[in-house]
Amino acid sequence: MSLTVVGSVAYDAVETPEAKIDRALGGSAVYFAAAASLLIPVNLVGVVGEDFDRSEIEFLRARGVDLSGLTSEKGRTFFWKGRYLADMNERETLDTQLNVFESFDPVLPESYRTSPYLFLANIHPQLQLNVIRQSRGTRFVAMDTMNYWINGTLPQLRETLAAVDGLLINDSEARLLSGENSLFRGIEKIQKMGPRIVIVKKGEHGAILKHEGELFICPAYPVEQLFDPTGAGDTFAGGFMGYLARAGGINRASVRRAMLYGTALASLCVETFSVERLRGADLADVEQRVERLSRMMALD
Ligand code: AMP
């Protein structure tokens, strides 16, 4: 069983009200793989520039992440700079330098094409669709997207949505995509666009799942210190998809439990800059948090 992720590999600069870092390993595919690799072998597809220091992702290889889909191109690695406001649910992007990511045209290595689980992180929806068309016999495909694609490339995004099983987005994106103020009505509308599983992430307010006509609501794990929320969404996706692939089937119980794994991993991610906490974590750390979450949700 394996899980493939296609997304960004980046250097980030991040400012929070309390701390600042000028260059940290980031990117959606890196966060995703750092989380999912605790649960299942991961195949990564991305691109880096000549400035990228591959030793920084050696820990991923050591965890069984196949990096043969990570290509190097002439130029610089994708760079993103963001700042969090006092309410860390709010962030502004200060700079995006696409660099080698601008001409990213993901190609799945032959050995990735039959991977049963596939996650398409936030890239141009046409590229997401191209990747789906390269894969064969995939059992479950999920994707992320963002305001930029919803506003700028809606027809292509609709075509990609029609080809996936799952969508993970945040609450403001769900409202924008559906045109509905009520998240619950919005989710129904989004399901009509294609994905039978929709997950809406609401930061410290947890995440909502709709699957087989039923809602499931998972609270956020109570973190002692929210240090840097960057990557929490991608880490959630890595935990969610990693658990599903490990469970080996998509059903009511596995999808619900996968929400707890996504939540537990996201809570580890936000405790440090970059993937530092995820790098040091093991499966026992994650399972401890999953257990605490399930106790928090128990009725008796
Ligand atoms: P998240 O906080 O889960 O939205 O993920 C943040 C990560 O996504 C950062 O590490 C960034 O490098 C990366 N990122 C930010 N903007 C983009 C973009 N336009 N395309 C791809 N990756 C991005």
C-alpha cells in the first residue's frame, strides 16, 4: 500500500506575533509527507531549485518517503512569506516567488502510477487533473485548493473536482467555492460538484466531515502553545490520507478515525516552526493524541 503526494517543496519565511524565521523548509508536499510517512510509505512529486539543500529532507527518505519524483531544475526553489495576525487563524501572504514552481508540470514516475491513494496539494487545477490522468487504478484521490484558483480558474477547477473522491479545504474557501454562507449548505453544494467526501478545516475550531450523507465534527486538539500554524492544513491532509491508506479501506469508521489522525498530526505541526516537531515525532506520539481526542468526544 502506498500514498502519492504532488505539491510544493519550498523555503518559507514566517512571522508570528512572537517569533520570526527567514528561511525554513516548507511546502505542501513536505508537510504532507512528514505527517503521512509516520503511517504509510509515501511517494513525493515536486520540484526544487539549485539552492535547495537535499540534506534537509533526508529525514523523509529515512522514513521511507520515495523522493524519485522530486526533480531539480535550474533556478531557485519556490519561496513563500507569510505573517500571522494576533488571531493566528488569520494570515497574510507577504510574498510568493514561484521560481522553478512556475513551470512545474508534474510527471508521476512509472512506479508511482499504480499507487492506490493520491493527494493533490494546492496547485493549478489543470495540473491536478493531468496527474489524475497519469495514474491507473487509484482507489482514492483527494485534493486541496485555494482562493486563487477558485477566483481565477473556476471552470478548470470544476473539471478537476468532478474527478476526485475527496476535497479538503478551509472554511473561507468552502464559502467562496459554494457561494453559500452556511457551511453545511455549502458542503452539500460542493459534493454535487464531485467529491463524495468533503472536509472543511476551521483552524482552532476543528474540522467538519461530510460522508455518506452524515456529518462528523472533530474538535481541534488542545495545543499548549500555538507557535506557527503554517502547514497545519497539509499536515492534516497527510494524517488523514496516511491513516486511510494504512486502514486499507474507505468506510464510515476509517474516514472518521482518519479525521482524528489528521487533527493529532496538525496539532504537532503547529508547536514549532517548519517540520521540526513532525520530524521528531513517532507514531506513539500521534496515537496518544488520537486517544485523548476520542476521550474528549466520548459521551460516557
Ligand atoms: P498551509 O498552512 O497548510 O496552507 O500550508 C502552507 C505551506 O504551503 C507553506 O509551507 C508554503 O510554502 C506552501 N504554499 C503557500 N502558498 C502556496 C502556493 N501558492 N502554492 C503552493 N504551495 C504554497
